[in-house]
Amino acid sequence: MSQKKITIIGGSGGMGKVFGRYFKQHGFDVTIYARNKERLKDVATEMGVNYEFSLEKSVKKADIVMVTIPIKSTPEMIKKIGPYLKENALIFDITSIKKAVFEALEDLKNTFPVNCISLHPMFGPGIKDMKNYVMLVLKIGGTNKYEIIINDLLELFRSDGLIITETSPDIHDKRVALTLGVPHMLNILFLNLLKNADEPLNELTKYTGTTFLLQKVFAESIIQREMEMFGEIQMENQQFHAILEMFEKLVKNYRKSIENKDLKGFSEIFSEGLDYSKEDNHFKNSYKYFYEFMKILKGK
Ligand SMILES: NC(=O)c1ccc[n+]([C@@H]2O[C@H](COP(=O)([O-])OP(=O)(O)OC[C@H]3O[C@@H](n4cnc5c(N)ncnc54)[C@H](OP(=O)(O)O)[C@@H]3O)[C@@H](O)[C@H]2O)c1
């Protein structure tokens, strides 16, 4: 794959920089594009890669085009660059929600002689080493060179220890609603609930041994992340909307069992959670892990 030209649309952003560095290290000729020219130039200089102010020019010369811009804008961008793409070019996005992007890429490969794949790296801009992290992959299709072209890219990721997991848009969006949307929501709500109860966090922390401390640190790590993207992950995913409805029903039910002092009802909810998690690989050692994390937090 060396000496190939890759253009990264959104190359001055968090994930754009991660992949810009990655492809440069692997011998690609990297060009980045974004709207804010000053920032684009600064980032390109800092990373030692090319930049291009014209979207059309940046795409025309590329063998591979990566789109790493906010979720909402991605389908439109895919549509826009279609006429500029080189024959047999490979195009991929890395958005956290797939339904609309998958449809846009399908339209693209049906209209132009290009190759499309949709990726979702299961890591954020803080990543240092991709080894053992997961890359979700949705194959879309393209020209008669499709398999060779996408396998070159996937083999490159595999050679760096990335775990490639193939999926489909429906399964992807449902699972990501549960693995990203739900923990984000619960932790945002956790901090807001404490805030509404009008107790300073430092004071509350004085009243905790273990559970609260770990939960608080986890929530604090989430609330410092990219607000806009976290909002999009929940708002743009129809499957998250369905889960939100399920959640409301569950809370109502839970409240009823608490207010009615219904220990049987409470035990049913509790046992359902317990039975569900028993089959999980981490279950047996979870309590042990919990105390390992605690050692770090207690500074031992
Ligand atoms: N952050 C994560 O943890 C993570 C993990 C996995 C996947 N992703 C996915 O990666 C993508 C990018 O996320 P990020 O966190 O890197 O975002 P980010 O830091 O906000 O970067 C976004 C980049 O896109 C550019 N941009 C924004 N709107 C644009 C538009 N309409 N046209 C052209 N360029 C545009 C921005 O520069 P200008 O504003 O100057 O144009 C910037 O370079 C998202 O789709 C997200 O779902 C993120």
C-alpha cells in the first residue's frame, strides 16, 4: 500500500489527526482538507503532511478518501465528492452511526466506478497504540477490484493488531446505541441528578468508600469528551430513540416497586439484570476488577 495518495476530509479534527499520523507512518502521501484554513495549515505543518483548500482538488488526486467529519454532515459530503473521485478510488467514513452513511455510500458505488467501505474505530483521539482495539467494518462494494483494494487496507490494520469485526448497518446501530449511547446517557444523567440534588461533588465524595467513587470518576471522564459528537450518537440513531423509550418504561416500573415497597418486584428487576450478566466473560472477575480500579483511585 506504500506511496498511495490518501486525502482525509476532516483531517484537522481529533480522529483526522490520529489517522493522518497513522497513514503517514505507513508511507502514504497524506493530504488533509477541512473548512477552517488556518487550523488546517497549522495541523498539516505540525504533522508534516500536505493540505488542500479546494475540496475538489484534494479528492481528485486521491487513491483513498477518508471522511472524518461530524455524523450529520457525512452523507452530504459523500454525495458531494462523488463526481470528483478517481476511477477505482477507495472511499470510507468512520462515523459512529451507520444507517444514513451506508445508504449514501451504496448510492455512490451505484453511480460511480469507485469502491466503498464504512469503518467505525472503537477508540477515540487519545489512542496511542491501536493493538487489540476493534475496528467495525461494513462492506459496501464497488468495482471488480473491490476485494483486492479493501483487503489491502484491512490487512494493514490487521498487521497493526487491530481486530476487524464485520457487521451490518442495523446490527451496528443497535449495538452502538447500547454500547455508546446508553453509558453516555446514564453518566450524563448521573452527574445531572447529583447537581439537581444540590450537593457539592467534593462533599459527596467524603461520604463514599467504593461504588460512588468509581462511578463518579467514570462519569467525569465521559463528561469531558466531545459534547457535539456524543449528542449526535444519541440523536441521529433511530435505534437509540427506541432504547430511550424502553428506558423510560423501566424507570417507571422501578419507581413503582420502590414507592410501593414491593420487594418482590424489586427482586425481579434485580434478578433479571443478574441473570443477563452471568453469561458475560467478565462476570466472574468483575468484583476483583472493581477493587483493582479502586487501588488506583485510592493511590495504593
Ligand atoms: N472522537 C471519537 O472518539 C470518535 C471515535 C470513533 C469515530 N468517530 C467519528 O469520527 C468523526 C469525526 O469525529 P472527531 O471527534 O474527529 O470530530 P472533530 O474533532 O470535531 O473533527 C471534525 C473535523 O471535520 C471538519 N469538518 C467539520 N464539518 C465539516 C464539513 N461540513 N465539511 C468539511 N469538514 C468539516 C473539521 O474542521 P472544520 O470545522 O475546519 O471544517 C474537523 O477537521 C465523526 O463522524 C465521529 O462519529 C469519532
